[in-house]
Amino acid sequence: MIDMTEAAQDLGWYWWTCSAIAFLAGSLPFGVIIARRRGVDIRKEGSGNPGATNVGRVLGRRFGVLCFLLDALKGAVPVLVAGWLGGLLGETSTTNAAAWGWLLVAVSAILGHCFSPWIGFRGGKGVATGFGAVLAMWPVLTVPALAAFVVWGITLGLTRLMSLASMAGAIVLPATVIAMAIAGEGESLGRSIPYLVVTGLIAAFVVFRHRKNLVRLRTGSEPKLDGSTPQRASR
């Protein structure tokens, strides 16, 4: 059983402070900032989403890539620093309480991105920031993050549908955690519980944030990277 009360008590001021900083870092709306420097309000263009995909469609691929990298960094940096100062970075074995604390920092960065107070508690869908945050949890979640990235890249290359690729990558994340835990067996399985729970919640959250995309995928009206749709392409 997961004793969430004990874990919460053991997190202490350090993890809560790091999580608050991570939320603020994650809340930096790089998509809005990049677009504004080009004289564009990204919230009024394309899908209206301030994430990397919409920035790329409206301003061009290089700006979309720049936005993706910056969004990933704002997830990675606070997690890396918190893990380093907390003595977790590079460690394969940690207490469950420490794992919950580190994961709280990652989740806070994602929530900051999705609900930025600087733009009316709106934001992107958490994919780039989530990738950066999870990748930075070295080594416990680095391999699952890379596996998710590979699946994301393959799906995107085959379909040119960013939403589908993002959801596929998100689902692979907890699946890889499960596979690694089973392969490790015994004590490794028990230590993986916090990571499995949180990566599962992250995956569910990413899919939920793409709920409108799911509707468009079913109707064939979901735009591809170049802005075209399967329906238009088939005419």
C-alpha cells in the first residue's frame, strides 16, 4: 500500500519550496513571448494554443522548435537542480518519500506550463515541459522519457499528426516504467510505485488535454504539421 500521508509528511519544506519554484519556471509562457517578439499574439492565431505546435504552424518550424526546446528546458532545469541539491540525481535507489518529493517538482513544472498565471491560468498541453521534466529525473525516468520520445518521433514521422504522436509518447512513458520494474523484480518493483503512479497520471493528463484533438482525429479533421487535414488531402 502507498502511505501518502507518511510521504507527504516526509517531503518537508525543501520539496515544497522546489515545487513552488518549478511552478513559476514552468509558467513562463515562451510561446507567447516568442510570438510577441514577432508582432503576433499567438493566442489569437491558429488553434489559439501557446504551445510549440501552434507556434510552429503560425511562425514557422524554427520558431516551433525554439519554443519546444525552451518549454522542455523550463521543465528540466528545476527538476535537475532539485534532484542535484536533494542528493537524488544519479541515484538508482531512493526512499519513496524522496521520490514523491522529486516527482512533485516535475508535476509542478508541468502544471505551471498548463495553467500559467501570466496568461490568465491558460497554457499549452504539457508535452514539451513534461518531457523535459521527466527526462531530467536521471537515471530513474531517463530511459522511459527517451522511449516516449522515440515513439513520439516515429508516430509523428508516419502520421504528421502532432496530437497523436504526443498522446502515443505519453502512454509509452508509464508502460516503460512498468516494463523496467517487472524486469528489475523484487525491491525494484516496490521502488517504482511512485514513478509508475505519477507517470500514469501525467499520461492521463496529456491525453485529457488533447480531448478536443481526439474528437477531430475521429472525424478526420485534425490538422497535420503543415496545417492540412486527412479529409482535404484525400480530395
